[in-house]
Amino acid sequence: MADTTTTTLSEAIPIAVSSALLELDEGDVIRPLVTNITLPGAGVRHQTPFIQRLTSEADDSLSSQALDSTTSDETSPSDCTVGVHGSYVQLKDIAALATVDDMMAVAGKLIGQSIVVRRDLDLAALFNSFTTNQGGSSASIAPADLYDSYGRLRRYFAPLPYHAVLHPYHIWSSVGVITFFDNSADALQSFGQGSVGEAWTRNGFAGMCLGFNLWADANIPATSDVGSGACFSREAIKVVFKRFIQFEVERDSPEVANKIVGNEIWGEAILRNLHGQEMEFKTAA
């Protein structure tokens, strides 16, 4: 006698397909922390000049001092050229009709996600443009690096709050910030009730560390176990928007498909070089 099994009836058994799960990306980490500028009207370049400070004299016969935008502590002007960033999907009708999910909506989510990631990548790429590098390719981050960074930002009048945007492995690894508070002999403090050390032990994270708001950004490139984050104040970087995100759907009748297109026009540049510092450190031991 022959048994009837799932193998003998494999062609007749329906397959249950669940809703699709989208691959995840890091979000919009850096953009809210820096200077955001809109560029209305004509033009694709945005410049921010810096006017040199004046020096007060100590007598009653003053000398005229010129307002000078050519000599400054900062690079003047800060120059930024905007450009188009975007992606698109050509969605065939038969594919849209045959799938469980609304593929038009899925395409829109993924296009928007890709644009956000592109912007964060572009901003993170500016970190190694800061003149001061607090670390180095063979260095592991230490409390002294944050002390020095904080002191330098205060020395050059950078307004609070200060942010430290680091690769996740700059924070959570055997060479990361978390080791500052591991209760070892050289840890910054004990695990007293309500202490920062307790927050790290209980939650694995603390929102502030040594005067900096702490942010993890996986879009920071880490090559050969080395990555460059940054410590900065808001005016260290500017992102200039010519046009915010826009979606369009175009019918491609000969291809029996819809083209879903999303794009945004922006540019980014160092604004105040003295208000930011590269934090180049190892991401693994």
C-alpha cells in the first residue's frame, strides 16, 4: 500500500507567503545635529563668509579697523554646491498584481530610505575633513580624547550642546567607550546608584558621556577595523537643501510598468572647521 504524504501531494499544497520584511538601514543621524539651510531662488552654490573679529584699543585715539572677510580663523567662505540624489524603481504591472504586498508602497519606502542613507553617508564623509584629528589609525579611544575634544571646542567658542557621533564599534567593543565605565581599576567611576556607570551596566548605553551627547551611526565607514567619527557643535557642518524629497510616478506603457522616482537636492560642507574634530579610532582590538 502507498501512503499519501506531503511529498506525494507537493504540487497541490498551497504556499503561504507573509508580508515582506524590508532590509534595514541606519537612519537620519547627523542631519538633525548640524546647521540646516535652504537655498531658494536661482543658483546651485551656497557660500558663508566669515568676518574677522575686531580688537579693542585702550586709549582715546582709535584707529579705524576694516571689516575683513578675507582673513579669518575659519576658511572663508564656506562653499557648498548642491546636487541631485535619488533612486527609482520600474515596477512591472504583472509583478505588482502577483505579489502579496503593495509593491508601489514598498518601492516608495525603499527609495525614501535610500535617500536618507545617502545623505547620512555624505555628511559622515566630512568627518575626516576636520583639520584636528583627535585619534589615529592605530589608536583606541580613551577618556582623554573626549577631555581634549571638549576643551578644544570651548577654546574656540563653539556653542553648546556638543555631540559625539561614533561608529557603533567605537562605543560597544573591547576598545569602545563602554569600557570607560566597566568598573575596572582604571574606570572613570564606581557603579553607585544613579551613576553613569550604572546606566551603562543596566541599559548598555548612556545618552551623555563626558559632556557630549552620544550618537551611534553605522553609516560611518570602518575600513580595516578603523573608522572616523567626530565631536562637534552644530555650526561645524552645514547641509544646504535646494529641494526636499519629491516622488513622481511615470507610466511606461510599452513596458506595462510604472516608474517610481524619488529625489532630493542638497549639498554639504564644513562650516566652522574649529567647531569640529575628527575622532579616528580602532573599532576592534
